Amino acid sequence: MSSEQYLLEAKSALHQLLLGKAVRVVQKDGRRVEYTPADRRALEKYIQSLQSTRRAPASVN
């Protein structure tokens, strides 16, 4: 899976978390991580780390 796909998956997990879903699961490199509403900040940091490792600059809307 590419880093772009990981980023999309993580953003989707955050979206579901913000919609009130109890638990979201993200898998990367054979590792499974479950995020709960209490882990929102950790998920946001994960997304930031994925964004910082992307080769192409983020688009501006």
C-alpha cells in the first residue's frame, strides 16, 4: 500500500471517529491499531506524520 493510500485510510478513520463511531481500525506494515474517541489526537498526529512524509506537496483548496 502506498503512503497516499495510508493517508486516505487514516483520514477516513478520523472522519468516522468524528461522526461518533466508537472504534476505527487502521492497518499498516502488518500492524493493527484501533483508535477510539479518546485517541483522536493520536490519530491526528498519525495523519500529520503521513502528510509530512508525502513526496508531493499537499494541494491547496
